[in-house]
Amino acid sequence: MRRLFLFVCLFAFWVRPVHAGVTVSSPASGSTVSSPVQYIATASSPACSKGVASIGIYTSPGKLAYVVNGSSLNTKLTLNPGTYNTTVQEWDNCGWSATAPVTITVSSNSGVTVTTPKNDSTVGSPVNYVATATSSCSKGVSAMGIYTAPNKLAYSTNGNSLNTNLSLSAGTYNTTVEEWDNCGGASSTPITITVGSSGPGVTVTSPVNNSTVSSPVQYTATATTSCAKGVSAMGIYTSSGVLAYSTNGASLDTSLTLSPGTYDTTVQEWDNCGGSAKTPITITVSGTSTGGTFWSLQAETAGWTGYALLPPSYQICSSCGPGGPNVTWSWTPGITNPSLDGQAVETTIGGNEAYSDVLWNNHLIGDFSSQGLPDKDKTLTPTLHNFTYDVWFYLSNNTAPQALEFDINQFVGNESYIWGHECRVAGGNEWDTWNNGGKYWVPSGAGCWPIVGWNHLILQAQRTSDNHLLFESITLNDTKTTLNRYDTPTWTTWYGITVNYQIDLNKTKTPYTVYLDELNFTWLP
């Protein structure tokens, strides 16, 4: 309900036709398009001194699929393949209206072809995935990814093809290979596989041997051993004798910041019987990064900074500390119970002032980067347009929070893009999104009913090619709501990409605890 920064409103000016009516910029009438279909239109009514009241889209006679107040619209409609005689109509404040017919054909020639593994096959780990994608979108395929379970994105890459190995434990998996195009559409192919048992050794899922990667380099690996006492620890050598990272247990998942160059790295395991095994991985680190994922951000001991926000101004309270008294808070990483992977963080809020908030912020790329990506030459952040905030959160009391907030923030070209998402719990069990220019919350109409226990949240957002914000979708506990709400950025001097997490006290000042786990953030062109 409150913001970390103050922003100056940036207005978008539209060129209006000199005559009364509706001008549709997109789609062109008679064109073949892919779904979702981008509609951009403006309207004028010079004869009415009170101006245009609203503008909307009919996908067929009498079927109003979208309407918005004002004299312009910019939205996407999800339509099945077929031919549509659509109409864009404006209504003015004098009781008159005008229309523009737009006939379109929505194509269906998108898809994902998976070469390996075969559907319903039994395979060994690591599992080799090879796939290609096509799209009816004129701008082509943006990225591809592999889900090893519903809403569990295990791998993603830019472009219309992928070739990677995934380390999977023995068992049956209903995996999905999906493509996302540059028009906002997607298609997928389900692949069910059974993974057999594997022998002792180190399996490196990422990076792929002899591959070219960007920094930070994501290392994901598992180890098995014939030692009855199991694996003791794992580590990464970036060159002979240089142990850059180590962790207890039989798996590792971390990012290493490496300068451009070629590295003969080694991933090694040590067991509790005095033995060891290793797998060599040669990589070339490129000078720039085109996208990636920051994994398990909640487990990091550095990077997160907490702030108190007090009513009525909800600006940062410079005199407040975690001990209160107005609002109290804590951030405790390394929690093993409750936890999904033994690396949860416990967050708490309390205090004696109703409706007070605590916000945690992490600078990922650019200014004050916690990930070793300061982007000093400012060549990375401007290329990034697509973002996914994927997190699990645990509640023991699902009625105490006034609200839970999860934000994606990008600052580039002196413009501020705030994709704010707020789950109003005591505030009405509805998702709101942040209006950047007006600095207020916009109800989405989507319910937000977190359960007692673990909740899985996925937020997808985009900075469009014409530099607008697109709130794409919210998925909570496997229920996906497509928003497709556009907004306009504001002015800023900040630079980079950050994420926020915020919890709010209700009117009775009920203290509560939220656990976060597997907080992953994906950034793509």
C-alpha cells in the first residue's frame, strides 16, 4: 500500500485525428495475427465539447470484450484461432459514438517440437532435452523453458531452441517444454518421463560442458556415492587448486561471478568414507549477459535491507529499528523447518502502530548490485524486458496479514518501472497492481486466498518494446490469472533492477510470521 520511492508522473501524449472517429493503429484490418492480439486505438469527438468518455472492443456483434475510460486503449486480447469481425468503438460525453471495423484472422501455427526425450520413455539422469519452437508471432520466439512439474521452471534460455541436461532423481515426471514469443503468446508440449537410478559420481546440470555462458555463472549439481555414510560436501574449483565455493550435502546450487575468459572448472564431491569424485566442466565466460536466473535469493546473507514504513506518509522511517516500538521486524535466514530445501528465511512483523509496514529490498543488477553485476557501462539493463518473480511463502495464520507485497523494479533511461503486486488479505482477499503515475493500487478482480502452509507464487511482467509496463499474470497455488494490464513509467535517476518483499500489520496490530523459500528471479531480453 506504500512505496519505497517517490516518482514523478510521466504523461503519454497521443496524436488525435482531426476528424471525429476512431483510429486503430493495431491490428491492421484484414491481417493475420497471433494470440494474444495487440489492440492500440485512439478516438476523438470535436463536436462534443465534453470529449470522449470511453473506448472499447467488440470481438463480435454485441460481445464487448474490453472497455476503458478515456480516448485511447492499448491492450491484448486472448483469442482462439479463427476469423473475427471485431469493432473498436468510442462513446463521447454528449451521447454520440463512432466505430472502426477491424477484421482479423488469428492463426494457430505455433508449437514446440521435442526431439529428446521421447514422451513416456525411461531415461537416465542427467536427462538430455533437445527442442525447437515456432510461432505465428511476426517478431519470433523470445525464449524457451522446461518445467519439471507444474509451475516449477527448471531451465530457460533465449531463442527458439534448447539443448541442455537436467539432473533429476529417480521417479516419474510430467515435464513440459514451453516457448514464449515476442507478442506475448506461448505454446507448450508435455513430456512424461521415468528417470531410472544412477550410479556414484557428480552430475552437473548447469553449466553445460564446453558452453559459452554469462556472468554470474549458475552452477547446479548433485552427487551420489557408494559410501554407506553418504556424501559429506561438494565444491567448485574454477582452476587447479582454487576452491571458489563449497557446501555441505549432496547438492549445490549457486552463482559464481567470473570475468570474461575460458575456465577449466571442476565440480567435486567428498564422501564420509574418505573418498571423492569429480566432473570437469570447461566454460567460456562472455563479456556480457543476455539473461539468467538468480536462484534462492532468500538464502543470501547479504543484499536484503529492511525498512519501516509508518502511516500516514508511508515514507521510510529513518529513526526506526527492528526493535520497535512503532513496528518490529526480523529477517532470519537458514531456517530448516518449515522449509522446502533447508534454506528458508523467517520474516516477522509486530509493534504498536496499526497499518505499519516492513519492506525488504534487494539490488540485483546495476547500482549497489548484490549479485556482482554493477553494469557500470550500462549495457545490460537496457536489454532486459521479461521478468519472473517465483517464490514460495509459508503462513501459519492466513488471516493476520493486512497485505503481502511482491515487487519487480527496473530503472533504465531515467524511467522507473514498478511492477507492484499486493495480495490484500485482511484488506479484502484480492490482488492489486500498482499504478505508477497515479501512485495508487488498481484492483485486479482476482482473488488472493493464501492457505495455511506453503503457497507458491509466480509473477510475470514485461517492459514492452515501446517502453510501457505490462502486468502479465499472477499464479498462486497453480491458479493463473492473466492480467495484461498496461501502465506508464515515471521519471527517476536510479539505474538497475531490484526486487521488493513487504508485509503489513492489520488494524488490530496482530503480529505474524512469514517464511520464504526458493525465491528465484528470472531476467530475459
